[in-house]
Amino acid sequence: MNSQNEKILRYIDGEMSEKERFLFEEELRISPDLQKQLNTFQSVNKVFNIYSEPAADEYYFRNMVSGFRAKLPGKLKRFPLQSVAFGTVSIVIACMFLFLLLNKSDNIEKIAENLNEHQLTELINTYSSDKTVSEVVASEIASDASAENVVDTLYSKELLVAPEAVSYYFADRRSDLTSVISDINQEEADNIYNEMINKKYY
Amino acid sequence: MKTKAEMSENTDFELVKKFLEGDESSFNRIINKYQQKIYWHARRMTGTHMDADEVVQEVLIVMYKKLKDFQFKSSLYTWIYKITSTRSINFLNKKKIKRFMSFEDASSSETSSKEDIIGDIDTRNKIKKLDELLQMLPAKQREIFILRNVDGLSYEEISKITGKSVGGLKANYFHAFNKISEKMKNEFPE
């Protein structure tokens, strides 16, 4: 801002000392341009005077307090972010829980779905004999099939059928094979076999 | 002998203290004391009664929630002005974005400007023209012009409110003055 404009503003704002004001007024007398500039600034001030606090409807101001009280927290809240976030998380957890609950089924088809073609064929060939589950597993072990793989297969089949049995079996893969097999009864083994047949041939 | 300002500050201090101690009526008295200043400052910043009213409600809620953090480092008056300026500028920015997103034009807000608390038609028309002049300025420049020219605050007080240097404020004020005086030649011919 140049010095002349600053002087004008200081003069209008009444910030000049007596001496400064005297000198400025002398300058005004000899400079029409300065006088014109000052007139412009003064007219702006004059016009905006009416905007200081114009007469207005007092009813609005009388009711400002009661209007504000009516909208206080409890009634007026900004978007309740915390409540919505909590509610959303609760709903999601509930849905997940429901989903897991509903999907816990005794659907034996799932056991067969997890086997590939080669495994399916092998297992069908194995179980199509009249041997019991114990005998089949024993022969698997005897025929170099890794005991661990057999246990894994039996685990996954059993757990798919009955997920609640998770806690019933050891998670440790070194669990005794015999004790695991003894928990799968013949009826369950037969059901698994039937599903494998269905998957392969139907 | 205390000055008027010092007496007012003491009163403000007592009102705030009582409010923080649980006296809700003290807050009502604070509102009654400053409501006109809050409203008119918001009105000059936003340009319409409806928008000013919305800003006023926001300001009162902020004051109610934040008064417990006010430490009398400035006067209560300055603190309230700061909140009002900030809320007004935020409101204007939000309005700009809303307008942009919904492809509204400025004339769609005219319906809201019909409601006004200024009873006298002549005064209302003059103020409408002044609002139009002020809206021509960028929000921050408008804020400085209003605080200095209309509210009569000193540059030091404005500096506390806006956070700008006194030199910067003077320059801004002068630019605003120039723009408005140019426009006024057409709107308010002598």
C-alpha cells in the first residue's frame, strides 16, 4: 500500500496526530486528486454506516435464546458419527455370526467338493471294497501312503461335516492316527463314500 | 476508575465463570449481550438472513461447547468474533461446494433471501445493495473490511481474530476499499 493511500486511511480512521492531520489537510487544499480520492473513501464509509446495526425485528433476537435451547445437544446433533460407526460394526459382526451359524451344516457334499478328480478316483477305488474304515486306513499306511496325509484328509472330511468337532480333535498333526480314526464311525465313512460317488459319476 | 471495556470484561469473566460452575442462565445472558453482534457479522459475511441465522445457531453451539476451553487470553468479544468469522467462512465454502455439486446457480438462493428481519423496505433495499457489494469481495477480504469499516475494530483486534499481521490487514483493507468504491460509483451515485 503506498504512502498516500495509507495517509488517507489513517486520516479517515482518525489515527493521525494533530500535527499529521494539519499537514495532511494542507496537502488536500493544494491537491484536487487527493481530495477526490478522499471523497471516494468517505462516501464508502457514509454508505456503510447504515449497516452498523440497522433496525430489525426484535422478535427474532428475543427468541434467539429459546430457539438455541430447543436445539441443544440431545436434540440437535451433528451427524452422530460415533453411534453410526458403532452400530455399523455391531451389524457387521452380527451378520458374520449369522452367516457362520447358518453355514454350519451337515452337508456332506462339501467334503466331496474339496477333493480333486485324482483324489476322488483313488478314494472311491479304496472305499469301494468291503473293508472297514480302520482296515482301509491301515492299508494306506502300509502301502507307503503318508500317515499324515491320511490324517489330514480324514480331518478335513470330518471337520467339514461337523465343525463343532474342532475342539474334539487334536490340532497337532502328530496325533495318533488310530485314535482319530476311531472317532469316525462307519456310518459317517459310508456317507463320505456315497458323496464321492455322486460327485464323480452324477 | 475502570474503563467501560474493563467493566465489560469483568462482567464477561463473571458470566463465564458462573456458566462453567453450572449456571445455565449465565450463558443466556452472554447470548443476549452479544447476539446482535453475532447476527450482523454473520449477516454481512453471508449476505442473507437465512444463511446468517444458520451461522448464528452454529456459533451458539460452538460457544456452548467450547466456553470451558476459553482462557481469557483475549476478550470474550474477540473470541466470539473469531468463532463467528470462522463459521461464516466455513459456511460460505460449504455453500460453494454444494452449489458446484448440484449445478445450482446463485439465483436459486433468492427464494431464501425474501425472508428478512429488516422491517423498513427502504433500509432493506439499501442493505441488499451493500450485501451485493460485499459479496463481490473474496471472503477473507470481506471479513477484514467488515471488521474494520462496519464493526469499527482496531487493526490489532482484527489481527487477533484473523491471525494476520497488521501490515497485511491494512493492505487488504485498502484493496477492499478500492474495489467497493469503484463499484459504488454505479450503485450509489452522488
